[in-house]
Amino acid sequence: CQTDRPVSQTPRIAIIGGSKEAVDLARALAERGAGYCLFETPFYPSPDGLETQRYDDGSDWAALLSDFDALVFAPHPFAFSLLDKLKNLPIPTVALLRKAWAPTPADNWLMVETCEAAAETLQSLGASRPLLALGRERLAPFIALQAPELLVRCRNLPRPDLKGRGRVEYMTGPFTVDQEIAYLQQHGIDCIIVHNAGGQGGWPKLEAARRLSIPVIMVDRPQTGLAERVETPGAAQNWLRQTVGLDV
């Protein structure tokens, strides 16, 4: 990203991406001519036309963020490990994290705090055909089980290695509820394991599970550890206006 500060001293905003909300915020700032950079990983590239910069585990965040006035932390709701490297940086920071899903009385959700607990719950249920929609980083506890055979659905390459414990289907949504119902029935799914990412994109499979009376093992979100938190790109823009005087 271009980091030369304009003569007007317009605040520059860093966005750590990985979520739809991060992209929406970047687009909104771009439309208003605001200075920003969307930091991303190779696994979750942003659409064309946005100011972006790649980062990895070895990135020097003190250097990367030295010319920015505020940071919006908006990765996937389960990708919080990066926060440890950002805690002591002298830059105002807000978490942009969409609202979590909540069950209705018609849902059969089994709430757990970790993927290890989810794997134990799956084993105790005795399900024979589970569908995992968790992300490749959280599959290890399930691969370690002796049974059942796993069906993993993912939307980003590369495909995870299940070590012979099942198969992976690379599929990109969004899907309708009817499509999800047909998919679950086609594969004989009798349990779904998912993390509470929130948002509209993943909701149809949960609605399909409700209609088919399929139990859902729901892994709760980790805590962000950030005092400042908003749920929408619009609220993030208001925070930027109040915190660094960004003209939105």
C-alpha cells in the first residue's frame, strides 16, 4: 500500500481482513477517498480494486502499521491469534466482528467452547455421517478420532489433508436453504459441526438442519480481548470518525 501521508494529514486506516465486513469497510472508505490499506493473507484474498497488502506469520506489524492512525481488526471471527502481536502497538484499535448466531427453540444445537470438546461431543452422539464446516485450521481433533468418516466442506484452496479419515469437497456459496437441504439429504448427513461465525452466508445450512431435525454442534467464539468492538462496517466508520476524526 502507498504510505506517503497527504499534505492534509488525512487519517490513514489499516484494516486487517478475512471477513466480508472488512471488504465492505474497505470499499466504503475507497468510495469516500479515504486513505486505507486492507491487510490480507493468501488464503483469503480480497476482490480486485482495493488497496491491499499481504502479510504472514513473520510480518513485522510495528513497521507495517507505523504510518497508520487507526486499526480495524476484522478477520474471520475465529482468527484471533494475530492479536497477540498487536496488543502493545500504540495505535487505536477496534474489533469489527459481526453478530453471532443464536438458536431458536426449534434448533437442536449443542454448544461447546473448543473444537476438542466438539470432537468429544461428536463421538458421544454416535453420528455416522457428520458434515464439518470449520476451516482447515480446526480439523485436527476430528481427524484424530477413530470414527466416523468425515465429510469436510471448504471454500478456499488448498484442500486440507484428512489423512485418510474422509473426503473434502471444495464448494463456494452462497447457497439457498433448499440447496442445503438437498445436499444434506444427498449425503445422509446426521450431524453438522460448525463454528459460530455469524453472518448470512453460513446461515442456510443451519436453517436446513432445523427443518431436517439434524443436530448441530456449535463451537462458540473465542474472546477478542479488545475493549472496543463494533458489529457493522457503518459502526466502524462512526468509531473512526469519533476516534481519529475521519471524514465519513
